[in-house]
Amino acid sequence: MPDSQYRFGGFSEPTFTQIPDVFFDEIAPNLTEAELRCLIYIMRRTFGFKKSADNISLKQLVKGITATGGRILDQGTGMSKSAVARGLAGLVEKGIVTATRNASPQKGDLPTTYTLHFAGEGVSFKRTRGVPLKEQGGVLQEDTQKTVKQETVDNDPRIRIEPFIRDFAGQLKDTAPLSSSLTRVVNLYEESDHDLDSFVDILYEARRKTLGSAGVRNRMAFFLTVLERDVSCGDQPTT
């Protein structure tokens, strides 16, 4: 539930998530509050990081993401599990969001892959495990071919890391080719002992340190230097 005592301190240097005009002109007036909150969160996690899809757990939708050191990256939808379930079910039923239920023999159920439904995709869906849609919270399973493709994409660190570096490059006003910075970051990841989630936490911490450092002319170069040092030292994010 929203905090009645919450007061916003004001925007600093803003970053942006591009939202299609049709969201404001047509979609938003036809959504419930639960559907609207879920859709905004999914848009942030996809369009906000220049991605068409993202793996989002129910816990993240409810409570958001907290980095290893306790720093809050986002606060999710601010709704209960039941409200999130209703919101997702409504978005799927209305043809606005598509969802792929992921699982593996080793880890069992994995976060669901959510994407905005683009016209002309012609993707077919089936309900998973014979459970009624409402009891699944709107989580559907796409055909096997697309699920396998998604798993292949998720295992490619360059594809997983690129949205973050592209986003950071804009914030740091980098004018150099994205490919050079991305290659350097991916190489650091592959040479490190970190899993991808903890490495992303270090990315965010390096960005925070960079934005907080005065007098830096080439912020991207400074960011990469900080990142290299933090990865090699095993530095963990701080609050």
C-alpha cells in the first residue's frame, strides 16, 4: 500500500523510460489500478533498459529489487501478491502483456518472462499445468520454440549486460561507440567470479560512485575504471 507519509524530495538529473503514446491515449483509461501498476512496472523493466522482454519474479513485482548491500533499486508495484496476480491476469486477458512461465530441472520454477504484446506477432499461448488462469495470476506459457529461444538469449552475457551499459552511457553522457564500452564490461564479467546478478549490483554501485564524483570530465572512462577496480577487489554495493 502507498505510504501516506511519503513526500517526494524532487527530481535530480532525470533519466527516462520511453512510453508509447498509445499507452496514454488508449490503454491507461481502460485499465484497473492493479493492471496499471503492473504494466508501468513491466514497461520500466523492459523499455527502461532498451529490452523487449525481461524476467520478473512475483517478489520483484510486489516488493521491487534491493541490491546486495541493501540499496533499494526500485520498489515494485507497491501492491500485495493478490493484487499483482489480478493485475497480471487482466493485462494478459486484454492482450496487452504476454508471459512465459520458465522452469528448469535444476532450479524448478524461475521468474516469468514478460513482454509487451506487439501487433502481428501471432504468438499462441496455453495455460500451464492445467491450472485456471486466475489461479496462476495471469501467468501463461508460450510455445516451446519461443521459450527455448528466450533461454538462449538469457545465457548470453553480452545481451543481458548491454541494456545496462546503454542506459548508463546516456546518463554519463558518453559519446564513444557503445560497443567498445560493452566489450570491456563483458570481458570484466567473464573474467570475474561473480554471477550476473551480483555483477549487475556492482555495475550500479560503480555508476553511483561516478555520478557522485565531482570534476570528472570523461564519466564513462571513470566509470569503467571504478568498475574494474571494484570487480577485481570484490567490492560489494553499499547503502
